[in-house]
Amino acid sequence: MSGRIYQNVVLQLKENTDRTIGVMDGEGVVIACSELSLIGQRWTEYIPVVNNAAGALISSDGRTFKALNGWGNQFDYAAFAFGENDVSKAVCSVATVALNAAKAYYEEKHDRGSFIKDIISDNIMLGDIYMRAKELRVTADVARGVFVVRSLKKGESVPTDVVQAMFPDRQNDFVLSIGDGDVVLVRQMPEGAGFRELNKIASSIEESLRSGTESTVVVGIGTIATHLRDLAKSYKEAQISIDVGKVFDTEKYVINYENLGIGRLIYQLPTTLCEMFLQEVFKKNPIDALDKETLFTIHRFFENNLNVSETARKLFVHRNTLVYRLEKIKKLTGLDLREFDDAITFKVALMVKKYLTSRGIDS
């Protein structure tokens, strides 16, 4: 926030009061004042006074303070007026209203959060990114992770304040409310961070927003953006992670784009092409000809890496019983799941079928 904006408001208010008024930042530095000689002074002794007031008017040592609107338990800026009587309190209250309005307008137009929001939403030209980053003192070429947090309950929003409280560093981390209830976290990552660090952050968010033992959100993770210009790409990847996860990983609540595998490719295919694929694979009988028990057997066979003995043990059936079921599947579909190529084809076909079902298409 620019002290110049606050100073303009203070000078306008000065014409209507004989009290000295101004603004102190979160480090106790006077950044704007009707008495120009006070600008730059550091009043660290008043920091705990304002913090303990929790946003209310508070008087101390002949000065009255009121924190401006902000996040978290620590104030970012506070208005002050000299004096402790009712007039000083009224002046401080009026100044707070005017300064909050200026702060809101400035942040809407110029603050870092709006800047990052414009980048991930593709609402800023590439050339303007460099200029605005320099103006707002946002480092362009550091690694950042992008996380999309979405409520599992339709129509409900993710509590932004909870996520903001987890990541209070507003200089380097950005918590943004975007779209229909989504919260986006853009977090600066340490050098060398990768897949594991991203998953750890996403898991901490999911766990913090649980209701008892029940998950209330799903968190999508994009690839690490090494430059500001890469944030939009990472944001789209995080969104895709959630969309693909709803189809292929319904039991997961933290989904990393780098871990989507073939599901990501299938999700981007035209549905007509998917329908043609299923028709070509299942020439003898459609996939719907397989009953639930047979499909359960197939899933267990895949989970155990096509190992007949291990699958039979997990299913609590004799090995010959499983072989019989696999032969039955071969007769119905023409695919022998004990053969790697046929198993791959069948696995992809199951995923394609699941994708079409999610789109409301019966094939």
C-alpha cells in the first residue's frame, strides 16, 4: 500500500480538524501525517496496543488509534489522532472510514493480490506483467506453487479466511477468491521444491478444512511456476486436476497435475472419438455385457499387476477359479487380460467408459 495515497487523504482531513492525524504501519512507522515532521518516526511501543485492541478504538499516551481493515490478528495499518478525549476519538473514527475507503480503492486497482489475480485469469498483457511487477515490487522469477481449493458441496464457498490464516505472509503468498466459491493459493516455494513439497502443502489445506474426519474440499495442484508468466498455465493445470480427479480419482482429495497420467489425455479427447474407440475394442460384446462381479475381478487383477496367484489370494478364490473367469472375459471381449497389450487396451477402455459416463453418455 502506498503511503502517498494515505497522505493525500490525511491532508484533505487536515482542513477540517485541528487535531494531528496520520497513519502508522504494522512496524510502527508513521507513513502519513498532517504534521509532516512526524513522518518516518517509529512508534514500536504502540504496536502491541493496537494489536490488543482487536480493531477497536484505543487510547494510549495522548494518542488514539484504530486499525484499518486487514487480514489476520496483526494490523497492517492504523489511523491515529492526537488526544484521548471524545473529539479525538471521533476524528480518529472519521479518519478510519476515509482511509479504509482509499485503501479499498487502491487495493482494487493496484495491490499485489489483484495483480496476481489478473495474471492467473489471463487479464493482463505479457508485457504489462514485467512493468507491474517492478512497480509493485513483486519478484518475477521465483518458484511458486498454485493450488485450487474447491468445496465438495455444490453451491458452498471455501472459507477464505481459514486459508489466509494458514499462509499469513502477504508479501510472498497470495490467497484469492476466484469464480464460484474457489480459493486459489499462490505460494512462493523454496529453491529445489517439487512434487513432495506441493503435496504436503495441499494436504495441510485439506486437513485444516475437514469437518471431523470428513473431507469438505478437494485441492488441485498445478506444476511449479518458475516465473510470473507461468502462473496462468499452472492455475489451469490445477483446475484440470480437480476436473479429471472427479472422473478417475473420486476417492482422492489432493490431486496433482503431474500425477494424472493417462486420465489427463482421455479427458481432453472428443467424446465422439472415445465412443468410436469403445466400439472398435469391444466388437464382440459391449463393455456393459460384463456384470459387476466380473468388473470387480478385472479391477483387482489390475491392482495386483496382472499377477494371477496374488489376485486369487486377495479375492479368496482358487487360482483355477480366477483363470476360468479370465477365460470367460476373453470369450466375451476377445481380450486376454493375461497378455500385457490386451490388458493395457482394456484398462484404457475402462477409463474411457468412465469418462463418457461422467459426461452423461452411454456407449
